[in-house]
Amino acid sequence: MTKVKFKIPILTILLISAFIFSCEKDETCRKSRIVETGAGFYLDSVNTTTGKRVLVKSTIDSLWVSGIGVDSLLYKKTKTNAIKLPLNQFAEESKFRMKTNKVVDTITIRYKNKIEYLSLECGSIRTHTIDTVLTSGHYIRSVAIINPTVNTLSVENIQLFHTK
Amino acid sequence: MFCVTVQSTAQTKESVKKDSIPFLQGIWIEADVAPVFERALINKNAYRAQGNIQVNLKNKYYPVIEFGYAGADKTASNGIEFSTSGFFGKAGADLSMLKPKPNSTQKNNNFLVGLRLGASRFNYSLYNQTITDNYWGNSETFNLESISSTKLWYEIAAGMRVEVFRNIYMGWTIRNKHLISKTESGQTTPWYIPGYGIGNTSVWGLSYSIGYRIK
């Protein structure tokens, strides 16, 4: 009788252990670690009938983008209406040279950095809060910050306005 | 008149029978041996030592205090090293799911269901975290040492206990644990919480106890 009593809990514990712990924990990072500033192109015009400002999402025929001080290109493409700009994670200002439809502009983005922990498998990332965006004003005439928080969410953070 | 007398006698007998059950029915001191198997078979990165004191009140209620020390040392595939250790405590009560037979010699064999409230105050460290900027070209490796943390959780527990020899008991308890104090998104969070286990979400746990009935 004692033997029976002894065996039942051991058998039960082995079965439950096998059931609960049979799946090993997945140690792959499944979260996004990409932090980029979403920028959209907009045609800034005035409705001649109403006299009101009209903003329309526009497609750039030819685009070339590079970080100033960096050799590699970020974009060299045609027909695009939005881009993603990686900010320098170890500075509080990033400058981009942007050739849109053969006109060159310098876009300056100033921001604050913050370290965010994701998990043991993914580690930490630096996210940004944009303070200021400046343009040299040749083709991109003005800019607007619509979402200053730059993190792993793929959203439009800034709008780049051109007039032609 | 006759009916009233019979009823009154029955009530008196029942009252005497209920009152005859002593308030304190037993005290157990137990040690959890499941961590030995866990470390060998399931989680080689963690260790735990746990014991408890449980009392039997009127064969129905089983208040319990659990206490222990646990820790973990883990190196993730990305090279980040996590380290923690600390004490933990839990308090709660079980409810007997079996009605004891008055003449049974095994009246303390039982199936119990209950709740625990757990707490742990501990320090943890994260070494060798690296942030790399692939486009602008820079990299930083940093350590976060001795981060102080307090975690609270509750556990839904169910298990059984049987007498295997005279006053020697064995039993298992399966637990579903839920964190009460959670970490906000973006803040550093421990991979392992002493007494709770791995993770920032609900987890399952198992205890296998060997104990002695001291009263």
C-alpha cells in the first residue's frame, strides 16, 4: 500500500513536468530593432479658387539621399513618396543630403536620444525625440514635425513640403 | 411536541460533532525538491531552494508560508549576460477538496487548491549590452549593474499530499503565476525573478515537496 502511494505522486509529477516544460523557450529576438524617421513628400500649393493652402501627398520622380559624412547612399530610386531616415544614434543631430528631381537640399534633424530595453534576447535600442527639422529650402521648401517620437513603430514623423 | 424534541436532540448531536474537531489538526515542514530536477532537465541557468510551513485547521483550511532563495545566470545568444539572486516569500492558504473519513488512518492525505501572494526584492545585472549604428558607424557596449527591483505576484495552486511513511509526506503542487507589478515598456526588466521564474508574463511552476508532520 505504501508503495502505491509513493508511486502515484512521482508518476503524476513526471507527466505534468513533461506536459508543461516540454517546449523549450525560444531565444530568438522577434521584436523589431529598426529605428528610423519616417518622412513623407507633400506638394504644398494654394487653391486659386478658395485661396486656401492645399497639401497633397506627392511622388518624387528621382531621389538620392545620403547622410552627410557617410559614404554609403541611403536611397537612389525613382517614383517614391516616402522614405525612412536613420538618425545617428550617438549624436543629437543628423544631416542628410537629399537630391530631389535634380535639386540638392540639406535636411538637418535635431533630437534627443533615449535607451530603451527590449528583452534579454533583443537587447537595447536607442530611440529619439525630434526637436527641430531644418531644410536648406531649394526644392524642399519647408518641413513639419507631425510625430516627434522615433522608435520601432513605422510611422510618418516628418513631412517634407515642395512647391513644384 | 415529540417532533420538536427529536429535532432538538439531533441539532445538539451535530453541534457536539462539529465542535469535537480540534482547531489545529497538523503542522508540516516541507522542502521543495523540484528545483533539483528543474536545474538538471529544464532550466540549467536557474537555481532555487524553497521550503514551507503549512498548518491544517479543522481539516478544511491550510494556511501556508513559503520562503526561499533563488537566482539565475544566463548568457543570451547575442552575448548579453544576465545575473540575479535574491530571497522571496509567499503567503496564502489552501482549501481541502476531500472530505476526510473519520476513521481513516490516512486522513491527512489530501487534494488542495489555493492561492499565494508572492514577493521578492532582489538585484540584477545586465552585462555586455551592445548598441550598434550600422549606417552612421558607431558602437557602444555597456553594463547595467545591481539594478534594484521588487516584484509582487499571485499564484493559483493545486496539488496533493500523501503520507508515505509515518509522519513523512510527499506531494506536488502545480502553480499558475501572474505578475502584479509589471515593468513599463522600454524599461529594463529582469529575465528571471527569484521565486517567480522566467518571464514578464504568466508562467507555470511546479513544486514537489517532501515534508515532516511535526504535530
